[in-house]
Amino acid sequence: MGKDYEYLDDYTVGEKMLSPARTITEADIVNFAGFTGDWHPLHTDVVYASTTPFKERITHGMITLNIGMALPFRLGPYSSYLPKSFIAFYGMDKVRFIAPTRIGDTIHCEVEVVEIKDKNKKRGVLTTRQSVKNQNGELLVTYIIRVLCGKRPESL
């Protein structure tokens, strides 16, 4: 994206951004299961998964959420949807897992600025609605993210 974000003041409500895409792999599932200890057979057992309504293994929902929410950090060279004055992750709300992500799906994240709220003269909260979708445009996961960031300093 061509826009360079430094401060909370650089955003407008309704502004939208689109992340690059990334394909979910077998290695993602194995690494995630090993890292978290979540070896549920729906994700790791081909025979078991074939007996489920999905008829095949699906990705852990948290893989889709975590990779999906990180994709907007790759909006361009040395760029991100976060401002350079980013201070901290402030919270996440309304997480919904809408549809399964399958091995081989290529996901991207759509970001929309939904609120800009001042906390004081120096800081504010940027609220975005994020939607992770697959290569067919199907919604997989949706959530609201809040980040604490700096405001443009007042000139003397």
C-alpha cells in the first residue's frame, strides 16, 4: 500500500487495506500441533478426518487466525497497517470462525478502520475489523482488533 502511517491521525474511518496472501501448508499444521500440543485428529489424522462432516483434515482455527492477523504486517516494503507510533496490542473482540481452512488454501486479510478514539493528548486507540478470506473470497475468520498508538505531537 502506498500510504505511510506514522500516527493515529493518519487514519480515517472507513479506510480499507488488503494484505498479501499466503498458502496454508501441511508444515503449518505439523509445526502448530508440535508447538501447542494440539494434536486433535481433525487436523492430524487423515482416516479420522475423513469420517467428519469436513471429509478431510482442516487447519486449526487458531492457525488461520494467527497467520491471517499477521498478513497485514506485510502490506509493502518495510510497511504495515500499524503506525510507526504503535505502542501495544490493546485487545481483540468478536472472533468468529465462519468456515474451515483447508490445507492448500491461500488466505489473505481485509482490514477496515472502524473507529479512532482518543485516550489523551498523546495516545489513542485504532480499531479495525479484519476478515480472513480464502482464494475463493469465502470468509473464514472475522474479528475486531484494537491497538494503542501515538498521536501526532502538538507543535510548539
